[in-house]
Amino acid sequence: ECQNGEEKPGPCQFRYVAVTPDGSRGFLEDYNRGLHTFDPNDIDGNFGTSEISVFKYLTRNEMNGFRLRGLVLGRDGRTLHLTGTASVKTGSKTSKVFIMDAYNKTNIEEVDINKECFELYSHLGKGTVPDVRDGVTIGDALYVYGDIDKIGGKKVNRGAGVYQLSRDKFGKFRNCISLVGNPTDVPGWIDGKGENVRFSRPHSMGIFPTLPGEDNAIVLTDMDNRAIRYVNLPQARVSTILYDEDPGLWDKIYGKIAKPSTNIGAVLVQERKLLNQFKHAMARKYCEGQTHAPHESVGLCSIRQLREKWRGRRNAKSPRLPLKRENKTSMVWTSDTCNSCWLRWQGYCAPPSTKKEQAEEKLGSSWGKAYKVLAILGREGQIETRCVHRRRKFNVDNFCCVQKS
């Protein structure tokens, strides 16, 4: 039960947590009641049973009635970024980012994203309502993630994007541009650059740690689809890391070893005749050079296997990937699938096109298994991914890996 003096007691709706780097202060965001603070040192390590004292820090009234949607702590360890939407005090449907000092709430900067980014979606017509999830400042720029919630007053299922705002000569955040993604298009899962990128529904934004001289980057955690979208800001390029690509990461998040029923699809176990299906000479040569024991077989590679091989591509002893000479990239089918809990509603894959597909896939818990991950391999060592229906035809370079049974 929560009570802050403004409303009747009710269940807490804590969504996000942030802790200062020195561990002296923690913040909890309540969707309906504002921002709370706590002492991280009160936690004894038993996260499932520990009780901590939470204190009211910033009420909803102090934020002009806005409900809170996002909470990001800046790189300096003391700048808080709160995302607010739909003021119950003024009736405003706009989205705002509130920027404040974690230790001093007297000076709060408000950025009206709907107003500053209006030109990006004004062509959609009246009643278009963008929905901002998170925001964070890096240097003199503000980066926000959002999608389109309504068009003409009606709910829509649109994609998402990352906007960049810069300060004008008066120190106000203006000059909103679309950095990556396209909120006016349908959702998707496509890596790449600029407006070619597609997002589904990432939940929160964070600043990626970087060393001096490295490009600034942010990460968008897509918990439902079990993936992390990595955004290189100077290059406006997005790549994806699946949670279960690294069993260690999976174990930390879910407390168990990854199972094949998630993003990792079943390996295609086939005989040596599989080599005849590889049309590209380089891929065929590599597969023929693979030696495997009786308990091993040859099949499509997972994203994790491709990434391991791709890291050593400049090593003279490592096999070359099947890149076509006339192209800068090569498409490769992988053994990974795209099934997840969110695909049944607002996932990153196109919805079933026929009633039969809808009956077989959308209404079942296995919806999404008809989609596979296509990897795009670049000559500079990058790997991008996208989810596509296995029936779609692409000019791919098949590439095989030895699989242990």
C-alpha cells in the first residue's frame, strides 16, 4: 500500500529504479504518485525478502500532475531524467521529460516533446499523439525514445524511434530530429542505420559505458522480446544482442540456463548431403573442410556462433565468411527464431496474412516460430539482424556450423 498525502492509499506501481554510483541514494518511480527515495544500504542482500523504507521525494502535484513513465540517471551520477505523460491536473496529453539534480529538486527543467518534435509527425493529421517512454542527456543533446500512441484520437500500433534534441542559443532543448527508427511506420525488428531501423517495444533506456575516445551509445532493453538494442549515436546505427546469446546474461536475468524454446531455435540436424544445398563456393569449401565426430552434425549457425567466428575474421587462420565480392554485406539464415510473448500482440514481426495463419499461430503460445532471424554480415565486422517470415525469399549466402548433439 502507498500513500503520499494526495490520494487514497492504494497499490504501488513502481516501474523503475536508479541508484547513484556511490550507492548513497536510490530512487523509485511510482506511475501514479511521483518519485520516492530510499537508502540502498538498507538492503541486506536478500532481495526477495528484504524490506526497505521508501520516502516521498517528488509528488505528482510538484510535476504539474504528470504520471511518470521513465527514469534514467545521467552519466554524471546525479542528473535524473523523468518521463511524464498525460497530466491528471491539466488534462494535457503531451509527453514531457523532466530533468533535475538528484540532490536538489528546486530547479526542474521541463521539455515538451510533443511541441518540440511536432514537425516529425504533423503530416499524420490532427489528433496525433506521440508517446515518449524515456529520455537522457549526453553532452548538449537530449535523446528520447517514443512511438505514436494515437492518430485522429484512435489507438494505433506504430513503430518507434529515437529523437535527438539540441540546445538553442537560449539553452532550451529545440531542433528535434529523428535519429534512428520510424515511429510513423509499422513495428519491426531491423538493425541498421537511420530511418531504416525498426523497433518493436523497448521498455527502458540506459547509457552504455564508454571509454575516452569511444562513440557515445545508449541501450534500449526490450524485455518482452528478450533483446538489447544497442544504439551508436554518432553513427546513428543500431545492432541487437539477444539475452540468450550469452548464457551468463540469461542466468543473471532469469536465474536459469537458456532453453531452446526461447530465441535459440532448434539446430537443423542433417547429413553431409546438406553441403549440396550451399550454393556459394566459399561456404561449400568451408563446410567440406569441417571435420566432425559421429556425435556432431552440420547445420545453420546461431547468432552467437556467427559472432564468435566474425570476431576472428582478420585472423589468417580463421575461415572466411561467405561475403559476395560485389556486395558490402552478406545475408545469412540463422538457427535463431523470433518467437516471444509479445509477438502475439505488438511484436516485431508482421502479423499473419491469412485466417489460417492467424488460427495456427497468433492464438497459440508458439506464435512467432514461423519467423527466423536473418543475419546481415558486413565487411567491417558488424553483424545486424532482422526477423522475417521463413517463407520470404532472400538472396542469402548459406553458412554452416558444426553442431554437437
